[in-house]
Amino acid sequence: MGCANREGKLSLHSNVAPYVQKRNCTGCQICLRWCNYQAIVIKDKIAVIIEEKCVGCAACIPVCPEGAIKNRWDASYEDVQKRTVEYAFAVFNEKKEKMLFINFLTNISPACDCYSTSDAPIVPDIGILLSYDPVAIDQASVDLVNKAQGLRTSRLKKAFGPGQDKFKDIWPDVDWEPQLQHAEKIGLGTREYELIRI
């Protein structure tokens, strides 16, 4: 998703553009400063999201001090994850013989990297993973994060112990598994892996 062009991001997030609850907005303009796409303007002292410019990154949602910006989930999280996988598959299918995947399991923050800031890491740094299989490396990454001891200074609520699902603890309404299940189903890779430590 990070390498997708603007049109691609819009397609991936097409049903998840946020909206402003006018009754809660105070016109403080904090969301304007956080939007990297100039997709928010103030009209009549209320923030307005310009849907044609919005890529659905949702960086405006957590910075709103009044909680006035909400996600408009016209599609399920699962649908968004499946579209992301299909987008990646289209790129992978053309270049698979020339691709190597590298995951840096360092400074693992609780939110998406499209946010313009980061929060405290949820687990200690784990290391760097390499694979020719994008699904295997992501499954291994999830497993390693969940096996790690959670950091008490992070946004984790309960899943501090090794083996507890850190992602579901922070985002209880979002299940990360459909993305990897769909990726395996369409032939992007396999969730099975062998971890070789160097």
C-alpha cells in the first residue's frame, strides 16, 4: 500500500473516507495541519473533508481533540484488506522472480505508517526478516511480534505476555488474519514458513 500511487490509495480506501460530525467540531484546525493531502478545509467554522482529495489514511481521526472525525466504514475491514492483497498481487505477479521482501521489526508502533507521527513501540526491537515469499514473511512478522513481551509504556491494554495477540489488543474490532488468508488463497504466497536465524 505504501508504494501505491494516489489513485491506488483512493481505490484501496474507497469505502473508508472519514467524515466530520458537525455538532462536535469546534473549528480548531488541528486536523488541517495533520492532513498530508490538503483534503480538509474550514467552512463556516467547521472542518469539511474534500472526498476527492482524501486518501482515507485516517490520520485526522486520532488528532481531533473533540472526536468529531469518524470513519465512514461502507466496506468492512476485511474488504479493505482483500483489496490491499489484490493490489500487491498485481505488482508481485509481474516481478516475482526479481523480488525480495524485507521486514524491519523495529520501532513497531500501534498505528499505520501513513500517520505523520508515531507512538511508543508495542514490543522491543526484534530484528530484520528476509524472504522471497511476501505472505510467509508477514505471517512470521505477526507471530514474532505476538511472541514478544509487550512494553508497558505502549498503548497495549492487556496483551503484554508472550503469545498474546498484540494487534487485536490495540485494535479489537480489526482482525488481521483475513489479509493473510486471502493472500494465500489467491496464490500470493504461503503462511507456512521456516525461520532461520542468522
